[in-house]
Amino acid sequence: MNIRTLVQNLHCIVVLSLMLVVGCSGSDRPATYPVSGSVLYNGEPVAGASVGFWTEGAPRASTGVTNAEGKFQLSMYDANDGALAGSQLITVSKIEAGAAGEADPTKDMDNAAAMADMMANAEKGGGAKGPKSLIPKVYSRKDTTTLKETVSADGENTFILQLTD
């Protein structure tokens, strides 16, 4: 076997392996649709807030973190891929920065697991010595939030989430 044949065979193996990996990854995922928006608390943009869109029966929430202007984009499986279509319960939480051992949501914007853990902690209230919520806790829990929207498969999914005291 000469070098050229060996390189061609190796190339074929690499290409077939990549096709197998790409073809198998995510094939059983439900379709997601881009979702963006902004969070306002008493009319002012909220920076560094965790946003979760919860679809009944979904394997996980679609999550995002607001930037300095209070704007967010949601991610479910991949960065900024959006949310599932349908009715959504929406949670929003923002906790006091600098709590010991607490993740900084602005540094972990693409880490869905870190955001989910942080949101779960916020839903539990952070414990007696936990971090202080900077927005009303009613918005941080699925069982108390009043925020609901519908993500459409064929429309623009841009939402303004208005939080008040």
C-alpha cells in the first residue's frame, strides 16, 4: 500500500466518522425556535438576570442571561437556538453578586447547566443564608410566576418581560 492510498483511506475514515457523529447528534431533539427579549423591573432594564422558559413536558428549560441593556436570547441545546414552540411559564431571577460559591451568570452565559443550577437554587429561595434576590422572588419560581408567553413556530418570538413590585 502506497502513501497516497493510505492517506485516501485515512481521509475516508475521518469523513465517515464525522458524518456518523454529526448524523447521530441531536437527531432526536425537538425543534427549537429563536427567542429573544428584554427584562424590565419597574420600567428599568435588568442586567445579569437569569431567564427561563419552561414548556410542559420539555426535557429542560430554555435559558438566557440578560446583558447590560436587559436583553436576552434563549438557549436550549445550543447557544441561542431558542425554545420549543408552545405555552411557556417564564421565570426570572437576579441574585446579589458576590455570594460565596455563587456562579456569576454573566460569566457563564453559554453554560446551560450552570444557569439551570443557579435558577434551581433561586427557586428554592437560596436558603436562610443564601444570596439575596434583587427582584421580587415571585418571578423566580415556576409555581408563583405570573409571566406567561407563547413561542410560535412561524412568528417572531420577541418578548418584553415587565416585572413590578
